[in-house]
Amino acid sequence: MTIIKTIIYDIANNDNIATSATIQVSISESQEKQMYCIHRALKNQLTNGRIRNASTKTRSEVRGGGKKPWKQKGTGRARAGSIRSPLWKGGGIIFGPKQKRYKSKLNKKEKELALNNLLYNKQPNTKVINNLIIPCNKPKTKKAVELLHNLGIQVHKDRNILIVVEKKTKLMYMSFRNLPNIELIEAKHLNIISLLRAEVILITKHSLNIINQKSI
């Protein structure tokens, strides 16, 4: 069973005018159910991102071996049809590993519920701004860090920061890419792992509107 909760965010502005943004999210009714839902969504995302790259060749995939090594009878040796038989050195592998992509299914509504549960629980560590504008014409990591400092977010190597924008620009991406503990994603790509890792979440107002449309 789910319940509707209202989350109120204070919007950080350069001027002293106090404004806020409100979204309504559907969350699980108990903390235990919230954790269960988040765990299922996390397991689903980790499984879908898993690829087994180990791959061996069978006797039909190994190069060569088209010619019979010797005639069937009369040599006194054991009969052989190919030098790429699994019994031979350099031959194919029997029942060896093949490349595989793992898949797991999760209902769309259950995934959205897990995101809502996380957004609700991460509300104290979330900041909302009107827009993310880097004050320069070319990518500058220093300017990006100054922008975060002006918003009251201290950048440390042990502190993971998630920035959610409506649309990533080349200037944004190149300004933040040298900071390994900062992740910049679009609102439509918001996911469980990014939210779980983040200690501080910075969301633009337009991104919040996109999240709000998906939350109900």
C-alpha cells in the first residue's frame, strides 16, 4: 500500500527572497517496505548492468581444422577428423563460458516507487536552485567549484554530490567531469544507484517539475 506525501524544498537564490517548490510523491507506507522496494530496484539495476565477458571458442569457431589429419584406417593411430577437436591441444573448448548479458525485470511502477522513497528520505540533503549557470564561456572546473561553494555546497574528495539538470550541456559536462565525486545527470536518467551514493543532491527547478510529473 502506498501513501501520498508532499515534499517542500527551499529554493536557493542569490537574492534574499524566500521561495519554495513543492512536489507530491507516492511512497511506501512503512520504513520496512520502503527499504524492500529500494533493495529490489537496486538489485535490478546492478543485474542489468552486469556483463560476462569471458568467452571461449568451440571446435567450429577455432581457425583451421578443415582437413582430416590422416586417413581413417591403416595407420595404426587413433582415428581423427580435425586438429581442432577438443581432445587436441589448440582445439575447441567443451562447455566453456560464453559472453552473456544478465537481465532482470522490474515493474515500471515499482521502480518509480523506489525512486520516490529515496527522494523522500533524501529531502534533508537536497537543494533546489532555479537554474545551473556556470559564469564562463568555456569549460572551467574552478568556476564550477565556486558556483557550488556559493550555493553552500562544500566540495570534498570524500563527499559524493549529485547534480540533476533538465538537459546537460557541453559546458556543464566539461566543467564538472574532472571532479570524480560529482555526478551530473539529466532528470530523465535519475536512477537508484546515483541517489544512494549521493550525500548532497542539487536539483534545478525545471528538473524537479519533470520528476514531479513522473512521481504521481
